[in-house]
Amino acid sequence: MKPIPMVDLAAGHARLEPRLSQVVAEVLADTRYILGPNVKALEEELADWLGVRHAIGCASGTDALHLALRAAGLGPGDEVITTPFTFIATAEAIAYVGAVPVFVDIDPQTFNIDPAQVAAAITERTRAILPVHLFGQPADMAALTALAEQHELKIIEDCAQSFGASIDGQQTGSFGLAGAFSFFPSKNLGAAGDGGLITTHDDQLAADILMLRNHGRRVDGYQHEVIGYNSRLDELQAAILRVKLEQVAAFNEERRAVAAAYRLLLQDADLVLPHEDGPGNSPGNSNSRHVYHQFTVLLKDRAQRSRIQEVLVGQGIASAIYYPTPLHQQPAFAGAQVPHVLGHSEDAARRCLSLPIFPGMNEAQIERVANALKAAL
Ligand SMILES: *Cc1c(COP(=O)(O)O)cnc(C)c1O
């Protein structure tokens, strides 16, 4: 039987041909390769789609976080409260500007940063909160926004996994001072290479980010106000992303359908299904929309997880551990601040297993994964 990968990018691309090849050929012939018309058009389309005043392309999701934090004025001595249960880029960006990542625990159900833990970690040096909408599920923005207002903190949202996720119809990336998106190929809106995006409602922040991404110049030419970066979104990627943007809502809907099918097939299995917010469901947001970048279950322990992964591999079924080591236990963050015990993050790291999920995953594939998993349990 054909192997089932975590994500089938080829299937996704095939559905968008010949349009993708067409736009690539157009850019090649046009030759405006750097900050050309597609970058500009995509930025306008994305600002509109996401409901923000400004959307600014850059070279990666990591750069999007970095540029947002730097433009927000964060620097040495400032503390930024974030989650340890995320990809390392979230905290790398804090370190890049010289600020201090302060790791607090997650809510064990949503895997997102726990607002009560954030509140308990605020000191006089705290300047910002950096929530991650992990696996495509929005963080509790109502509680975080209330805290930020009360303590005059900035919020930078890590939306790398949450393109299209929303709370009461409002898109992630439009709640805080800025949002940072990634167009890494496997993300919900993925390019054919690296790319990123910063969103904001703030005109001054947007102007500063435009300057920072292009060597610290405000206009074309050789007047450099600050030491910036070469972090532009590539024109070819922008052209590809414009085609994919037309389909991303439908593709997210397909991800949600796969998740619903898994839920039904696994309802009696001896594991913890991912929490999905809904009316009356606490914790979190009663009306938030999960876009299932990942479908992540919790197993009993590490030993059971390795055994199950081996069984799945034997049947050609991929699975993945996002993330095996919380950031406060990474050698790279050995000196980071950890105000409290991060038990839920450590527990999730030991027990989490992400199953294959992608637009176009068919019923037979979903059943094969669910049945193999149930049998292995
Ligand atoms: C992918 C990802 C990033 C980084 O994005 P890149 O485009 O790969 O630099 C940051 N944060 C999270 C949570 C991610 O999943």
C-alpha cells in the first residue's frame, strides 16, 4: 500500500496546476525579481484577507518574528513571556533582539500559553507577550489582551501555524500589535520555499518594518537610517502564494473535515483527542476556529508512543512528535528564565503524537491511519 506522509505537498500542488507554472513563467519573463508587482499585490490581498491595515512580506516566519520584535522596540533587559511548547524560532527571535525569553506553562488541553501563568510571571521588566496559536488553534486572546492592557504590554502573535484561524470571525494576527506568519512549504499557506509576513494595524510600526526588511532605507536608493536586514519576500514566492491564497480557505476546510473524521473514528480509543474550542467548551474561546495545522493526540507515555510509532512505520504511516523537547530544556536556552514549574509542557512533550493531516487526504487514508493507531493501542 502507498505510504501516507505527514503532509502531501505534491497532491496540493497538482491541484493548482497549470496556474502555478504559469505565474512562475510570467515572473521569470517579467524580470522584476526583487520587491516586484506580485509582492505588492500579495501584501494588499493579505491585508484584506486578514483584516489588518498592513501586511508586509519578509524572508521567513523567523524573520517576521524578529522584525516585529525589533520594530516594537524590544531589546536588552526586556522580558518577553512566551510558551516553551513551540518551534524554537519563537524564542530565537526574542534572543535576536537581546531580550530575555520567559517561559511559562501551557494549558494542558489547548497546548497554548496559559493566561494565568502569564499573569503570574509579569515583573517590572516585562514588555511583551508572545503567544503561539499552536497547531492552528487560537490562543486565548481575550484573556491575554486584558492582561496586556492592564500591564501596558505589547502582544506579538506567532501565527506561523494559524493562517485562517479566527476568534469570533477575527483572524489571528489581527489581535496584537503585530502578527508573524510563515510561508514555509508545509504551513497552511505555504510557498515553494521560504517566506514570511508581518501584520499590524499600526502605521508607524509598518513603516519601520518596511525599512528594516530592506537594509534600513525608507525609500529606494542609498540613504540608510538604521542598520537593517535583507529580508524581503521573494517575487517568485509571492506569485505562487497569490495562487494558493485563492484556495487556502477551501484547503483549511478540508483540514477541518479530516480532523472531524479522525475524531469520529478515534472517539472510543484510549488516547486524548485534541481540544477544539466551541460554544460552551472551556478553556479558551467559545467561538474560535481551529485550522488544524496539526492533529495532535496525547498517548500514555514516551514508551507507548515509541512503540506505536514503530507499528505505524511498519504500515507505511508517518507520524511526528511536535515537540519532543520543550524550549526551556534545550541546550540553546540553558540560561533562560523559568519562573515556575512547566509540568504541562513537559508532559505534552512526552506524550504528544501528530498524525498525518493535509488538504486532499481521502477517507481511505484517514481510516487507515485511525485503524492502525487503534490496533496499535
Ligand atoms: C514554522 C514556524 C516558525 C518559523 O517559520 P519559518 O518560516 O520556518 O522561519 C515560527 N514559529 C512557529 C510556531 C512555527 O511553526
